[in-house]
Amino acid sequence: MDQSGGQENANGDIEMDFVGNINASQGLGSLEPSFDDEVSDMLLAEMGSSGRIQRKDGRKAVRKLVSEIYSPPRVTELLRRTRSRHLMAGFALDLTVMDEDGTPWDFTLRHKREKARRMIREQKPYMLIGSPACKDFSTWQALNLSKSKDPEAMRKAKVASIVHLDFVASLYREQADGGRYFLHEHPLQATSWRVTSIEQVLNRPDVERVHGDQCQFGAAVQHGRQKGEPIKKPSGFMTNSSSVARALEVQCKGQGGACSRPEGGSHVLCLGKDAKDSAKYPRGLVELYSKEYETN
């Protein structure tokens, strides 16, 4: 969820203008999901399969807590709907989710970051999934900067986004140091992979990054004359779970814009409404993963 757009002040809060799209029906700003529900299903199938991911703390018959940060409920919502036998939905925190005090989980504020860290230390989720905003690290930003009428504002926004990356990277390190798991998703070519805090996590011997094309998980145009056509969405997934990494390391083999998914098709650029709609997934694939999960 995008919470960038300013710079950190002396109190540790990030001064910013509102960043997001106002939706009157929701009352809060919302942005395109960056962690596709298709990937959520694959992840759940992997984590829910007994034996595929070995518990590091030696306990048995304990439901594994899965939580999300910089994300509205996606994997956690799917867990609640499916009533998993092995996994339990934890928290999902971002601007669209209200804290118990009636305010959004705005991580531009230091006290919100510290509160989230305390929750993670207390609850110790088995898997922490992070999908912080990526727009300030997109490959288009360099071009936009060169044409911007206010390049200083863009630089400040990127500094603010790095604060968020540094925060979530510190949570990933705590997860790994505690013998638990994390999963981080950002576009494959995003410049965020070169941010120092993310590089430090990636350089750990127990961490890897894999490339997954989301057209292989069902990302497709949902409306209009190109309905059903695949959206490639190359993504980078960083995790300390080799099983989850293998599940997500699925690339399109199509050539010349063609997609290698079973039903074929030609890739459509992930822009505008198509980008937002690509987070929706076909029911049949959800049922497929649910069946795989239940039978393991």
C-alpha cells in the first residue's frame, strides 16, 4: 500500500501530502494491490502442505499464523474464507485498515511503525508478507523525473518510500533471526532492489529472490475488448522459505508477446484499470489450489 510522498521529520514521522485515489464509498485512499491474489493462493497451497515447509521451532499441531503488512487483507482474508486447518489469519495492516484507536495504519508515522513492530514481536507470525508501495521505484520514475516540473518533490517522495522499505526490511530480519518466515514482493525491475536495507536482507545466506510472471497465476484483463488477455506482470519475490520460492518461480515461456499459459493469448500492458483489475482471480484456480491444500 502506498504510504510515500514526503520526508521524515524530527519526530520520526513522514511529512507528506495525501497519496492515493479517493474512493467515496471507502472513505480512504486506495491503490492497486501489488500482491496478486493468484500468488496468495499458490502461497497458501505451499504453506498449508504438511512437510513442504518444516517448522523451525519443533512444535506440532499448532496452526501457523500468517500476517500481512503494507497490505489490506488478501492472504489473511482468503484464510478466513477457507477456514484452513493448518494456517490462521493474523493481522493485515495498511492505510485501508483501521487501528483499534479508529485511525488508519499510517506508517508515515513513527508511533504506528513502532506499534506494528511490537505486534509482530508479540504475535511472532509464522509468515509475514510485505508489499510496500513500489511506484517511487518504478522504471518509469527516472523518465518522469527528467520531465517533472517539481523534481525536488519527487526526490522527497522517494526518500519517504525508502523509510518504508527500511522499516519492512528490519521486520524481515527479525522474522528470519527468530526462525520464522517472510515474503516480500516488488516488480522485478524496480530500483527498490538496490536500496541498501533490501540488499542487506537479500545478501543473507538463508534468503533468495525469484522471478515469477503473474500471467502464469491468472493475471488477466477483466473488462473491455481485451477481456481475458493475459497481463505478464514480472515480479520479484524475496523470501527465506525455499518451498515458497519454488512455488512462485514460474515464468512465462511465450515469445513475441505470446503467453505460455494453457489458454494462450497475447500479453497486455499492465496499465490503468487493467492494473487494478489484474488483482482479481478466476474462481476455478482458487478451487484448484484449495483442493491441493486440503489433500496434503
